Amino acid sequence: MRIGWFDRLHPLTKFTWALCLAVCTYLINNPLVIIAILCIALLTPLTTAQAAAIYRTLRTIFVPIALSIFLIQGTLFPGDAVGSWLIYGITINYGALQIAGVLLARIMTMGSGLLCVIQTTPPATLTHALAERGMPRSIEY
């Protein structure tokens, strides 16, 4: 098994990377920038040794979440219908789907970053690194 670039990073560097991705995606309101950050987060597993496993887990987690967010947000949106489609008697609002897309991109960015940290860092290594930086030693237990 090859060791990826992300695998060789210090555990706290990995954690900081995931945290920065999550914070940036929630601080920025521009949907195009959020999509760009999501692409970066989804490309991060390519730099690991377990890329296939991470992508399989991401697909398993986020496909049901994506379907439910788009269905619920698209059909139950209480706002004005600027643009809407009528499909088999169900009105789906275009603005609601945009909001659902941004929300899903934010959730996927956070999940992708944290999953990369979780799958590439053994828990003992992460807790030891946290203890080295001043966390109580009891965190290792």
C-alpha cells in the first residue's frame, strides 16, 4: 500500500485542514466559491492511501442525505416561488433547490474533510498529538 501525501502530515495539520475547509465554507456566501471549496475537499482523498474506501464511504453517507435535502427543501419551501416546476402535481421551487445545493455542499465539505482525518489518522496518534499540545493526558484513554 502506498503512503499518500495527506497520510504523512501531522495529525493536527490534518485536523486543521478539515476545520479550515468547514469554517471557510460556512463563512462565505458566494455559491461558486462554496462549490470550489467542495471540489477541493472532494479532491483531498486522492492524496491518501485509502482513496477508494473514503469515496465509497462518502457516497454511502451523502447520497441519502442529498436526496432527502433536495426532496424536502424543494417541495416544502415556504417562500415565494420565483421559478418553479410542476411535476405530477408537486411544485418544486427553483430557489429552494439552490438553497438545498448550498446546504448540501457545506455539509459535504465538512464531512469529506473530517472523514479524511478520521480514516488516515489512528485515534491513538491523534489523541497523543492533542496531549502534546496541552490537552489533558486523560484524553488518550
